[in-house]
Amino acid sequence: MSDSDESVEAIEVRLLLEAIHARWGYDFRDYAASSMHRRVLAALAASGLPHLGELQHRVLHDRAAFSDLLDRITVRVSEMFRDPAFYRALRDRVVPLLRTYPILRLWNAGCATGQEAYTTAILLIEEGLYERSQIYATDLSQRALEQAKEGVYPASDLPAFRTNHAGSGGTSDLASHVTVAYDHIAMREHVRKNIHFFHHDLVSDHVFGEMHVVFCRNVLIYFGRKLRGRVLEKLAQSLCPGGFLCLGDSERLGDSDVERRFKPFVAERAIYRYEP
Amino acid sequence: MRLTLRASLIAIVSIMAAAFLVVIVASDLVTSRVRERLVEIEQRQIPRLELGPRIAADFAELTRTFQDAVAAQDADALEQTRRVRDRIVARLEEGKAVFDPAASEELRVALDAYHELALDVSRRMIAGEGGEEMIERITRMQEAQARAQAQIDRVVAFDARYLRGAFDDARAALLAGGRTRLVITGTCLALVLGLAIVFTRGFVRSIAALHEGFARFGKGELDALIPVRGNDEIADVAAGANQMAKNLAELEAERERAAAETRELLERTREQAARLQAQEEELRATNEELQAQQEELRLTNEELSEHARQLSEQRAELEAKNEELRELSRRLEQKAAELATVSAFKSQFLANMSHELRTPLNSMLLLSQLLADNPEGNLTPKQVEYARTVNGAGKDLLFLINQVLDLAKIEAGRQEIHVEPVRVEDIVERIRRVFAPLAAEKGLSFDVGIADDVPRSITTDGQRVGQILTNLVGNAVKFTSRGAVKLAVRRPDPSVELRTLRRETTIAFVVTDTGSGIASEHRERIFEPFEQGGEAGNRRHGGTGLGLAISRELATLLGGELRLESTAAEGSTFVCYLPERCERTEKTEEPRRAATPAPKRAATPAPVARDGGAAPDDATHLLVIEDDPLFLEVLGRIIGERGLSWLAARDGATGLRLARERRPRGIILDVELPDIDGWRVMEALRADPATASIPVHFVSATDAPDRGLALGAVGYLTKPAAKKDLVRVVESLGRQRAHRVLVVESDASRGQTLAEQLATLEVETTVVKSAREALDVLEKKSFACMIVDLSVPDIEELELLEILQRRAAASQDTPAVVLYTDRPPSRSEAMRFESYASVVLDEGASTDRLLDEVRLFLRRLEAGMPRRPTPNQSVGVRLEGKKLLVVDDDMRTVYALSAALRAKGAEVLVAENGAVALEMLDANPDVDAVVMDVMMPEMDGYEATRRIRAQPRFERLPIVSLTAKAMKGDAERSIEAGASAYLPKPIDADALLSLLHSFFTGEEKA
Ligand SMILES: C[S@@+](CC[C@H](N)C(=O)[O-])C[C@H]1O[C@@H](n2cnc3c(N)ncnc32)[C@H](O)[C@@H]1O
């Protein structure tokens, strides 16, 4: 889009993001523009405010309004054992190598409401590796994190959970990992115990540890190219040589300099290995 | 007024109480009447029943007493009677109430009368009176007695009728009382019952109504209201219930509405969700597609621009090619002509050689040999020498002929050379012997000389050198008609720039003549086959025209070069530069180059070598950044002697560029340099990832080894330096380090297997059996990587690791350590190991990962990536005697920090999370400072900091908080939690060191 035909709305969105960055430190400026545009407009509609100018005013002055907006502009869909084939590949191809590490650190970047982290935990339990594992699950959205920490999901998720789990080659009885009560399922303590949830912004915050596996699934798709490269750089920095990067099912790495440092390990499942 | 339930109940109860009271009072009344009767009976009749007999008895006693007294004639005893009488009177008095008063009065009178009479009679009888009168008296007395007796009987007579009457009375009273009571009780009961019934009926009915109502409500019939009767509490309840029901009904309706709304909302949400989902999917798809499209577009763009670029390039190229083609065709024509000549010459020449020259030459050789042998001894020594000369020349000629015959071979690059040590003198002597006579014959002087600094013997192919010199001197003699021909062997002139050779190891064979010289326009072509110094004009001198071409190729073949350094009309100087030691490796390469006739090469000026000595392209071993040429020369010799190639840079900028481009194994660096000084060069080297891991050794007249080492140099040598020290520096830097792997494995077969597997990575593997051996080996050689089996018995692994880490802190020259074990270490053990090395768990299946680890590591080394950050600037920081606690779950940070801190002399404790840190602090309250990561599992840094601060003994303990968080407010959170300072991750060791330093110095001052 050239400057000349940037719509007024687009300008407003840009200004809003600029304002958010200046006021709250969250930086959405380099997110994929069209997606961000849609998200902001959706947030505007939900807020009931007449126009973006008003929204911007609110967001600048009112923390709660900002939180709401933040809530709206992040997309937090997730699911237990989402993409069973991926977990199958993880189990069959990656886990044997993970066994050779006496301590495992796994980072779930953009964990949303936590399902992915719990999925990983269950898988590691099934593979007998959980005792030596530490899962770091981070997200930008505080609200998503709250939910993630609770580890309680509607019981209506259960059927999909079951089929996905079976599809991933899961062997254990799910009932031993979750408590089904009322119309909710809750993750049991032995699943939760080695997961550490905390707030972390992939855009602004730094790398915090050397990981053996980094899951960053369905997060990079919201980022613009440049940002994607920057974030991938961080992910690379936080992987030990030979560590694994797992992307979403529809995501693939290209051939920029950073991207080339990841070698396809299970290419069709977007599992890469960091070989600097 | 409202009749409340309470009031009703109170009323009923009080009425009942009143009725009860009435009943009680009534029955009491009745009873008291009966009692009265009975009391009367008791009081009247019973005493009468008692007193009567007593009075009768007393009277009898009275009578008896009289009789006794009379009988006893005892008058005194009569007094007794009075007492008895008084007793009777007393009894009468006593019974006054019960006796009929009149009767009792009469009795008394009668008694008194009797007593009087009896007393009188008795006295008289005692006195003995008798007579009528007496009898009369007695009769009167007896009458009185009878009267009294009668009176007594009357008085005491028990009135049974009366008694019966009294009892009847009482019974009647009782009966009447009973009846009255019954009536009253009955009435009361009836009253109470009636009242109760009246009340309860209403009550029960209300309750029933309530009950029913509730039941109905319960069933959900909220509109069927409970009838409200009366004005009591139940009515209230009913009213309340009705109200409630009404509310409920409303609520229900509300709920119904809400539910409906919710349902609808849900429905809509679901729809929306579905739509969203769809949209999302679509979006994702579109996104991906877009992405892909973008990618494609980008690709196409790139391709397009690439195409465009290529096109224009191609056009340019085409143009150039055309040009070249034209040039080429021109040249080709020329060449074709030449070739024609050449082949003509060649074939003719070959023919001549083979048939006509060989035969006479052959006999000439034989004969001259015979002559030189001087079998008859009749030749003078001079003659013998001549004969030898003839023979030698013949041999050379034959040799030359053979060479020519082998020309094809030379040009095809199949020429062989035989390198061996030869004495320079021998070569020169042969030439002298051949040409001295020739020169003498032409009247020329012929001098040969060998300079003093030329080694006696060199390693090369003596025959070829002879051939070259024969040619050169031959030409010189040939083309010189006056003056002198000189052959000098010496070192190259300093002014000469050599292309590939190093001056110090090069020998120049200089052939000078005073001939016609060679015109500059011919100089290019002089070395081409079948060319001679002066075109046809020179043809008369005869010769093959091959000499210079062959000589040049031969010189190249021997690793040297042949140059013409002369000007026309002043004679020519040909110089053949040859290395002292002809490198065999070049043999295989050079022939191919030799095969390509490279006419232009002679003219191409040698590249301006800013480097003091040039090295073969890609194998630069050492880089010397040094501006003193003399010292460079010395160093160069030392390096060269060790078979190492090297480059020199005269200034810092060049040094940096060469280091980046060539990535030498090591760098020798001076401090005083013309442009940027050595310190800054060092910093720049460390800052650039491409050069950061290259070991640097300072050799400088500036005496500041501390500074150098602090900057990360592997060593520091002050000038003037002894040769042996320089040798040591060169050797240590020049060692091949990237590909040596040390395996510490006590199980021989396992070690063997590992070594074999490592061989596939093209590394040189050394296997030792124990940690002690390992340390020994490490002293002698340097290794890139070290694989340690954790079950090696003889030394505590950690101790080995600690030694290594301490060494690593001091220099870069320490291998990366990979530990492997088939026994899973405990978590804390593993954490500890990880702060020193990478650990591989060998669970039977894969040594793959082990190899991977080594492979990846070596690759990183080759890519010039530093193994870990080294603190650069914190030169003055000293942490000796300080005890520091590093709290972080990221072992990489722990590794880097603890190495940096230990390097500064601190004792470092490590904790993997806040909880452990608190325990450690408890056990080590003497810790001087804490470096605390914020984001950790179990207990995070904020919490841990807060808890530490909560203990008064740690109130002033410096705590440096590390965090990856960079958002607004994150720093404040650390400080709020009680941290003394805050540093962002990735951690800059220098910043941390200086921060700690400032804490401690501040502390000392305080
Ligand atoms: C679609 S969810 C992915 C959930 C999960 N990884 C999965 O694949 O099921 C994307 C998540 O990325 C998070 N996110 C977006 N931008 C982020 C950032 N800059 N740093 C960290 N998380 C971010 C959002 O909050 C959201 O929870």
C-alpha cells in the first residue's frame, strides 16, 4: 500500500497502535497490517464507541479500556492436542532425541489459554520425560494467562480433546490427567506442576533462557515480515544448538538469513532444528 | 384492632387458666365444707368419745375412794376425793366445747351435790354415826350419786344419731361439692374446648390454605394466590407468600426472557463463532495464501529484477564478448599464422633433432667422453677439461633436445621434477664450466658469484635449475658481443616485489649481460615459445627459440619465477627467483598452469602486497599486525620455518580487514600501530563475531600485559623478546585447533567406537582413559572439543570441569566439554553439570546426539561464533574473596556469569530458583551479593527478593535483579520488590561486574 492511498482508517489504526506503544509499551506496529486492521475495527465495534479517535482517547487514558482492547486485538484460539499429526511427529521424531538431555526446557511462546502447554505436559508424561522437564509458557495477554493458569476448560472440549489425543498417538487415559466436574474439565496437579506461566512479549522482551524446544505455533502469522524475522531471531537465540522450533501447521520458514539457520527436521509438520 | 395469633393463644391460655382457677376454687370450697363437718365431728364427738369414759371412770374412782375411805375409816383419805372431783370438773372444763353446756353445768351441780353428801356421809360413817338419819342421809347420798351418775351418762352419752347426721351431712356436702365441681369443671372444659375449637379451626384452615398454597407454588402454579383470612401472622405469611409468588412469577418470566435472550445470543454467538471460525480459517488460509503470494511475488520480483539485471549484464557481457570475439578472432588469425609457423618449425625441428642431430651428437658425446677420460694420458689437463666441457655441453644439448622432444609433455603439464637437496655451488660450477670457455672464446668476461647469505644447499630439482641457467647464460653469451656476462646468486633485492615468494627464503639467480638488450615492446613476448629477443634479426644467432619459454615454465614449476629486468641497449638482466625449498604440493598444481601459455602473466605487475609475506590463498595460519619491518622479517622467518603461512598488516585497519577476510588461526598484535592502536584493534576483534574467537597474542614494547589479558588476549609478550619466546607464541597460535577432539573414556572399546564415529566428522581424535591423563594431554595440545564419559573413575568430574572452567576464564584456549552418561543424573547434578558443559544422556540408542553436539559445535567454531561472551572492559574489577550467589534457571546465563565472576576471583554459588536461593542464603549468610533472575519457576525473583529483604540480616545485601522484561514498569517492579539494582537480559557481564564492583567499593567506603 503506498502512502497516497492509505485510507483514513488505516491512518487511524496506525496512530492508535502508535499511541498504544507510546503509552503502554506494547508494540503492535509491526504486526501484519491487514490482520491488525481487522482486529482493531472489531475491537472498535465491540467497544460501542463511534470512531477510532474516541477509542484512542479512551485507550490513552484508561488502563481498563486498554486491557479490553488488548484482549480484543489478540487472537487466542487454541485447543488441546491441536493438530494431532504434529504431536505424533513430535512424539515419534523429536522425543527420542529429547531423551538424551538430562534436563529439558521447553518454551511455549504465545501459549494463549494454555492448552498447548498442558498438551505438551501430557505428552511428556506419557513419554516419561516430564519429571525432568520445565515448561515455560508465556503470552502477551494477561487475561489469557489467567485462564491458562487455571487450566479449566469447558467440558464440551472433551470429545475433540479425546480424538486429538488418540490421533497424536497418546496412550494414557485422559481421565488420569483431567478432572471432569460439572461442565468443566480441569487439569490435574501432576500435569500442572512443571509449567511456569508468565507474561512475556515476544516483540519487546528479551530472551530469558536456553531452551531445547520452542513452540511458537500460530503466533508468527500475526506478525509482519520484519517483525517475524526479529522474533525468529529471538527464538534462535533462545535455542541451544540442535534445539527444536515448532511452528503452526500452516507456517513455514522461508530463506532469509535467520530462517536458514533452522533446518527442516520434520518439514511437513513444521518442526525445525536450530543449527547455527 | 387485629386479633393476632399470639393474642388468641394468650386468650385461650388465660381462659383455660381462669377456668382451672374456678374449678380449683370451687372444689376447695366444697372440700372446706366437708372438712368443716368433719372437723366438727372430730372436735365435738371425738372428745366426747374420749372424755366421757374418763369422766365415768373418774366418777367411779370418786365413789370408790369414798367407799375405801369409809372402809378404811380414814378421814384424811376423804381429802383425796376432792382431787378426784376437781379432776372431773377439769375434764368437764376441758370438754366444755363439746359437751352440752347445760348438761355439763347440771352435771357439775349434781357432782358437787353428790360430793357434798358423800363427804358428809362418809365423815359420819367414819365417825360412826348411824341411825335413821344416817340411813336417810345415805339414801339421799345415793340419790345424789345416782343423779350425778345419770347426769354423767347423759353428758357423755354418745349421740350416734348426731354423728350419723354429721356424717350424712358431710357425705351430702361431699356429694354436693363433687357435683358442683363436676359442673364447674364441665362448664370450664366446655368453655375452653369451645374456645379452642373456635380458634384452631381458623388457624388450621389458614395453615392448610398456606400449605396448599405453598404446594401449589411448589408445583409452579404461581398465580394461584393463597386466600388471606383474618389479620394474623398466618395472614401475613400468606400475604408474604403471595408476594413472593408474585415476585417469583415475575422472576421466572424474567428468567424465561433472559434464557430466551441468552439462547438467542448463544445461537447468534455460535453462528458468529462458526462464521468467525470460518472467517478465521479463511483468513488463515488467505493469510497463508497471501504470505505465499507475497513470497511468490517477492520471488518473482527478485527473479524479475534478477532477470533484468542478468539481461543487462548479459547485454554488457555480450557486448564485451563481441569485443573480445573480435579481438579473439584477430588474435586467432594471428595465432593461426603463428601456429602454422610453430608447427612448421616444430615438425622441422623435431625431424632435425631426431634424425640428424641425435646421431652426430651421440658420437660426439661418446668421443668427447673418451677424450676426457684421457686413457693414454697424453692430454694436458686443459685439454681434458675442454673434452669434459664438450661432453658436458653435449649432454646438455642432448638434454635440451630431449626436452624439446618432450615439449608436448611440458605443455600438457605432465612434466615431472625431482626435488632433492642440491648444492648451489655445484649448479653454478657446472654453468661456469660450460660457459667460461664460450665466453672466453667470444672475448667476454664471465663472472660467477654466490653471496654469503645464500644457503649452501637448497631443495629443488638441480637439473631444471641448471637447464634454466644454461638457457639464460647461453642466451647472454650468445647475444652479447662485448662486455661481460655475470651470474650471481643472492637474496632478492629489497626493492623487488615478489608475487608468491617470501624474500627470506628466496634465492635469486641473476644473469646479467651487456648485450643489445631487449626492446620494451618485445619484453612481453620474449618468454613465448619461438620468440627471440629481436625478431628475425636475431635469428642469425640460431637457437631453438624455446629456451626462455621452457625456462619460465620450469621456474614456475619449481615454485619460483623468471623475470626480465632490463632495458634495451643496456643489456638485459634475467632473474630467476627460486624458493630455497621447492614445495612438493605445488608440483601437482603448477603443471596445469604451466600448460596454459600465459603470455600476459609476465606483464601483470605483481599484486601490491601490503602484506609482508603472502600466503597461499585460503590457508592463512597467522596474521601479524605489526608496523616494524625488521621485526616482521624476524617473525616471518620463525613462522616460515614452522611451515606456517602468514600475512602481515602494517596497520590496524588492514589487520582488522585481513582478520575478517582470512580468519587466521591466530593473530600476533602490536600495540603501537600507525592508525588505531592495538587495544582498540583487540576490542574490535572481540566485538565482531567473525573474529571474536580468534586467539590474539600481544607482542609489544608497551609493557601492559594486564590490560592485554583483560581484553581477552591469550598472552602478552614484551619486546625485546627472546627468539625462543617468539617461537613459543608462534607455535601455540599456529596450532590447528578446530578439529581436535579429546575423548575421555575408560572403556577401551567404547572409546574406540567413539573415535571411529568421530572420524566421520573429519576430526582428529585423541582418546585417553582417565581425567588425569586428560589434563596432561590438555597441557600439551589444544582441543576444540572434549567428550567426557561421566563414569571415568579417577577424578571427580566436577573437579575436572572446574579446572577447565577456571582455565577457560583465563584464556579462550579451552575445549568445549560434552559430557555423556548412561546413568541419568539427578536434577541438581544435571543443573550443576550444565553450568559447565553440555550433557548428553546416552540411553543406549544414540551416540547420534553426541556426534550432533560435536558437529554443531565445530560448525559454530568454523563460523567464528564465540563459544561464550567474554567480559571485555571490566579490567579493574576485582572480586577476590567475595561470595556471590547467582540465582537463575537458565544455565547459559549461569555459565557465562559464573565464569566471568570466577575469573574475577569471586566464589560463586548457584541456585536454580528462588526457593533454593533462600535455602542457600540460610546456609551461607555470609554471601556478599545476590544476582537474581526474575523469571523462574517455583518461586520467582520478585518473591525471592521480597523474602530476602524481609529478613533483617539481609536488609542491606546487594541484590541485582536480572530480567528479560523490557516493558514499561518492569524495572520498577524489581526495585519495588527490594532489588538494589536492575539489569536487562541478555546480560552484559561487564555491566554486572562494574555494578558489583561499585557496590563493594561503596560498601568499603561506607
Ligand atoms: C492463536 S494463539 C496461538 C495459541 C497456541 N499457540 C496454539 O497454536 O494453539 C496466538 C497467541 O499469541 C499471542 N501473542 C500475540 N502477540 C504476541 C506477542 N508479541 N508476544 C507474546 N504473545 C503474543 C496472543 O496473545 C495469542 O494468545
